[in-house]
Amino acid sequence: MRKPNDFLEDILAEIEKGLKDDINADALADDFSMSSIHLQRLFKQTFRKPIGAYIRSRKLSSSIMDLLHSGLSVLDIALEYGFSYEQTYIISFRREFGFTPGDLRRNRQLVRTTPPLLPFGQESVYKNHFLVGNIIKEKYMDGVYFDMIKNNFNIVTPENSLKPVSLTSNRGGAYNWAYADQMVNQALENGIAVHGHVLVWHDWTPVWMTKGTKTEAEDNLKNYITDVLTHYHGRIYSWDVANEAIRDGLSAADAAGGWKKCLRTNVPWYRALGENYIETAFLTAREADPDITLYYNDYGLEDPRKAQAVWDMIYDINNRYGRTTGQERNLIEGLGMQAHYQINGFNENRVRSSLKKFSALNIELSISELDVTAAGYEEGEGKDIVMSENDAALQAMIYKRLFSFYRENAAYISRVSMWGIDDHNSWISAGTPCLFDRYLNPKQAFNAVFNTEK
Ligand code: G3I
């Protein structure tokens, strides 16, 4: 028997498909063989808003892209979205956003839209398979963005606020907890778990930490890890202890020389402490808080040589930990596979083989920073463009294949976290890599993922 929530998910999907038709509660109730009153009551109980108002808000939000990027007249758009008269559309639009469609066309201001409910949320097709996450950052902490986080994700990773430079920028161990604490606490108060990112990295780390004698640098590393894990004890679920330690573009000779020969050497922690800094970091983290799951996190693991080096490193460190402590528990208990893909050159076979390879390590695997960039590699927020039809279709296909692959392999995957909700606020916005556009309208990619067969 189907659960009521499965059925509501179908209703939400039907609403998305029908935004340009004359969709309404009565027609939906008919399609699902139930009374309209019953559907309206159930919808309101579950989502705390009337179904009619929700459909109207979704139509208006969705029409924004046509207003901004099509040559259609306001009347044509009104009719396309099932409003009987242009005036009805204009009045509803002004009531919803505070200005008219004409104002938006002239001023092109950003609008607080109504995103679709529950794409990945508590009842979603993915929820039973793995944790589904996204990032949090200042922009996402209130209004419609935080509603999306609350409705759709059960774990979040602070994008930048738990990086060493954000927590401590001054020499002498003064910490700036306030901002990160506020974020972490807000997530927890809303029932969302937090994954910590990141303790040891070559980027975003204050210079003083890795300076001085070897002993001073090692003390800094250990003190920092201990202080942060002690501070967040009981609040943060799992941590990226080390990030991006293996370099790119490894030659066959590098790879044959063992993982230590594949480390990035021209980076502060390596220069200060040599090849053991990763193991030291993990040992310190375990001692500081044995309750949390310790992750190594990296990108480009589709490259078989880089994957081999990471595999060997984790195996070697875990093996030594087992031998020296006699413990069955691994020291590195999780691998975060970042998954910053590009539509050009995306190689599904390599993604598949990489996951298969790591599954033999017997540790948690998480997709930790998923996004699929369409064009260009220009970092920074606010540079999103309208995608070409081709790019949008290719991106949608890649997302769809990835999510069905994740579901097939759910036995190995603990968490799938996306690195951004919407294109405008993505770290690589020019590549429009997210599932939602700047107005929080679902993109073709979102529909491809969400409409996956159950
Ligand atoms: O906050 C300033 C803003 O005031 C200023 O106007 C603007 C000018 O460019 O810069 C803003 O800071 C930027 C910050 O992101 C917030 O947007 C920094 O320049 C920029 O370097 C920083 O980039 C972050 C990057 O890590 C470096 O820490 C990205 O947000 C973040 O998404 C990215 O995340 C990394 C993961 O930690 C590790 N894996 C790769 C991933 C993507 O690069």
C-alpha cells in the first residue's frame, strides 16, 4: 500500500509539470480519485499552506524566467500560465512580489520566489537511501533560502565558516566562534545535522599556524584540532579532517612511487611538518573527540591515479592504526568525494569505477560537494547567465545519471551533499551548476533528478 506522503509527492510533481496548464485542486483531486476537500485538507495539514495559494505562487515564480528571458508579451505569459486575463496575472504578481511584471522587466531586480516543496526532503525518493545535504552560508540562513534548506535537506555543510581562517585569524589562539556557532545552532535547532568542513587544508588557513619551528607548527595543528572539536563536541556529526592533500596530474611514475610521493608538497602544512601531517591530524582528531566520524575529502577522484593514491593513503593509515592500537575501528572512517563536475568531458565510466574502487576500503563514502558546471571556469558568485538549451539538457542528463547511479549504489553511500542551492549564489556561478536558477525555479536538471522513477 502506498503511504499518504508518497501520494503527496506525486501531487507536488504533478503541480510542477502542470504549471503551464490549467492545473487546480479540483482537477488534481479528480486525477487522484479523491474529493477536492480531502486533498485541500491533507495538503494544508502537511505543508501549512493552501494548495490553491501554493499553485498560484509556483506559477508566478515560474513565469519570472519567461518575463526576463523570452520575447513573449505579458499577455502571452499570463495565458501560458493559465491566467484568464492579463490583468488577473498582473494583480496576482504585484500582490506576490510587490511590483508588476513590467517593473521586473524594466528593473530586473532579484525576487523572493516560492520554490517547489520537498524535492529531496523528508519524504523524498532519496531520503531512504542516504543523507541528502547542501551547504549553508550567510545568504542561505533566512527567508526562502532557509525554508528550502529546512524543507529539503537533512544535513548541511557550512561552506566557509568552519574553515581555519574563519574561526581564527589572529595569532595567539583567539577564536571567532560567534558567527559559525550561530549557523551551526540554527541548523541544529531546525533538526538538520551538520558536517564540519574543514580542519586541515592548504587554503584558507592563517599563515601563523604553519610558521615557526616544526614543533611549534605541530603544536598549532594539534591545538587547533583539539580546540575546534572540543568546542563543537555533540553538535557536529562528522568532520573533514584533511582536504585535498593529493596533487593533480600525477604521472605513472608518481603513482608507482606510493601515496607519499603523490602528496602536494608545495603547501604550508607539508612544508612545516612533512608527509606525516595527515596522520597526525587524524590521530589528534580521534583523541579530541572519539564520537565523531573522521573524513578525508578530495576532488578529481575519477582520475585513476589520484584515486589510487588516495586509496593507498587511507589504507596505509588505517592499517597502521589497527596494528599499533589493536582497534578494529578505522582511523579514517569516511571519504568525501567532492564531485565538482563539468558537462564537457564528464566521464560516467570513470565516476562509476572510482566509487567501485573505494567501496573496497570498507569506510563510509559520501558525495560531498556535488555540482555540474556548464560553461567556463570562473569562480565567484553572482555571474550566472541563462543557459543554452543544449547545456541545460546535457546538465540535466548528467545529474539524472548521477542520481540514479547514487541510488543504485546506496549501499556504499552515506550522504550526497550539493555545493549550492541556486546558480546565483554558487561559488562558480558563471557555470550555472545548480539545480535551481537565481529565482529558485527548478531547472531542467532538477526535474530530471526529481522525476526519477520510484
Ligand atoms: O566574502 C568576500 C566578499 O566580501 C568579496 O566581495 C568577494 C570578492 O570576490 O569575495 C568574497 O569571498 C569569497 C568567498 O568565497 C565567499 O564568496 C572568496 O574570495 C573566495 O575565495 C571564497 O571561495 C570559497 C573557496 O572554497 C575558498 O575557500 C568558496 O566560497 C567555497 O565554495 C569553496 O569551497 C571549496 C571547498 O572548501 C573545498 N572543495 C572545493 C570547493 C570549491 O572551490
